[in-house]
Amino acid sequence: MTTKLWGGRFQKQTAVEVEKFNNSIEFDQRLYAEDIEGSIAHARMLGEQGIIEKSEAEQIIDGLVRVKEIIEAGEFDFKIEYEDIHMNIEKVLTDLIGSVAGKLHTARSRNDQVSLDTHLHLRKEIDAIAGLLLNFQEAILEIAEREKEVIFPGYTHLQRAQPIRFSHHLLAYFFMIERDIERLLDCRKRTDMMPLGAGAMAGTTFPIDREQVMMELGFQRMYENSLDAVSDRDYIIEFLSFASILMMHLSRLSEEIILWSSSEFGFIELDDAYSTGSSIMPQKKNPDVAELVRGKTGRVYGNLLALLTTMKGLPLAYNKDMQEDKEGLFDTIDTIKFSLTVYPEMLRTMKVFGEKTLATLSHDFSNATDLADYLVRLGIPFREAHHITGTAVHYAIQRQKVLLELSDEELRRFRRC
């Protein structure tokens, strides 16, 4: 006979290979605080509603507090045979307070419990990430103010296009991050929903008070359909979508940092604390932080696609496939928090070589549009002004000059053409 907490109808122990394959404790143990927080609110509600005795609810709550202390002291032995964070906590709670611990699961299923834990955890992480994004924006503003006099080559097609200020270029990322924040906070609305009370999928016959639990846990809304509550992973997909767009923005900036710091550009230099060297080439200074962020973008994309693929064919309500939602979510959270923690300081400490960027502009034709606009102000139609300027550029290239080096007589010649 099996010793599993759910094993009443089973006559055999779970196969060792299945136990290893089935467990999630290796990654969902990071939900311990949320699992205990949700269980405390649930136990208190059971006591208030008279579903269990108030004294039993208090005993359970005290026990859960002790379990949390044991975990945070590093003395909790997470075991694969108890499958997940819920069962591991319930087992230790039972060891601490006895059979009354079994009453905690009244009017609750692991299906709505894990959904609750994930909602609580992601809501907390969203708030932390929003703070990191604001710090990123502050770093951009600081650098833009510090380097506001630097004239910089603007590019299209990676060809020099028009002179701009470096601050103007960098502030483009400020507004990308601004949109990322808006997306994140919008995702938070769907994350800030309470699923507890849905049971396995059909609710419960006990007279629970979902409103009480919702208020205690600080949720703004609750799910109105029990099947939706336990099967919904839209909020995680939304978060992974936000994260993918954010990482795309960081990857674009990383690509520019990598280019600008190369010898071919030489526009910036990263601080030694945010660079690495080569094991064989002593002269190398590598922009590894920017390269890692660019590289990690792919794994965040992969986590989004993996969950979309997992969810696309699932019938209602809960399916074991949904256990696959957490590893990608946790990995994405860790990846973007790392990126947003290290990146702002890398930007704050980089040097921008304004003399080099200005010198670069003095030897190209990126002011051609300004010449065409000048001719328009003289009354020449823009298409004609564009043609005149293009002819002047061709003439200058042939004579190894730039537009500023052409005489007034030479420029008048092009107008007559």
C-alpha cells in the first residue's frame, strides 16, 4: 500500500522513475512563503466559518509559522517523495502538530492552491521588477544629462544618416522601457486575481468565505469561474510576453554597446568592473555583460514559446502539463532581474568619447539632409534639392572631400545643373 497523502485507493508504491519524473519540489520550493501565506489565510477562514474549530485553525497557523521558520533557517529537508512544496509543507506540519494538520486541506485542492501560490509569487516579482525598470530609466536620464553636449552619428541601415545628440539616441531606450512598464503593470491586473475556492475544478460544498481570503491576501479581484481559476495560465503567458519584449529592447541596446565599444567604432569604453578579458589575448576587453544579455534573450523567448505550446491543446480544467509553467517562469524572472540589476551600473560607469564621435561626423556626409533642407528654404522644391545634394555628394566623393569642404562656387554649380 502506498504511503502517499493521496494514496487511499492505490495498492502499490509509486515507481522510483515515476516519482523522479513526477516531482516538482526541486523548483517549486521557492514558492514556500506564498504557500504558507495562502494556507494561513485559508486556515483562518475555515475557523471563522466554523468549518473547523477556531482552536484548530490557530494550532494550524502556529504550526505553519514554525514551518516557515524551519525553512528560512535552512533546516527543512525537501523530499522528492512528497512531490511538491504543498505536500512537503503538509508533511512537516503534520510532524509538528499531529493529525489536525490534515484539516488544513478542507475545501481546497492542490489545483487552486498552486494557482494561488503562483499568483502571489508573480505579483510580488512584478512589483520588484517594476522598481528595477524605474532604476534603469533613472540611469538613462543621468547619462543623457551628463552627455547632453555629445554629438553623435545617427544611423539607418547601419549607415550614417544624420547627426544627433547622444542623449537623444539613449533616450529612445527610456521610452521603450516606459512602454515595458506599462505592459508589466497591465499584466499585474490579471495576476492580482484570487483563484482559491475553485477546488479541483468545481468549487466546494463547504460554506467558505472567498471574500475574506481575498482581502487578507490583498487581491483586488477573484475568479468567477472555478474551471477558469485552476486552468488559467494567461497571466504567466502575458508576463513572459512582456519579458520577451523587454529583453528584445535590452538586446538591441546591447548590440549597440557592443558595436560602440569596438575598435572600429571607438565611441565608448566600458568600465573594467563590467568587462572581461581573454585567456590568450592580453589586449582584449570584452563587453561580456552586454553579450550575455543579448544571448539570454533567446532563452526568455524560448520560455514564452514553451508555455504557449504546452497550453495550446489542453482541455479544461487542470492537467499535469501545467506543472511545466514554473521552471520557465522562474528562469525568466531570474534572467530579467539579473539583467536589470547589472545593466544600469554598466551604463553609469561607461565613458563616452564625444571628441571621437564629433570627429567621425566631420569626415562623412551625414549633414547632406541639412544641405537639402537649406536649399528648400531658398525656394527650391525638395525633390530638386535632394537631387542637387546627391550630385554634390558624388562630386565630393570623387575629389575626396566632404560637403563642408566644397566652395560656394562649387555648390552654385550644382544648382545650375
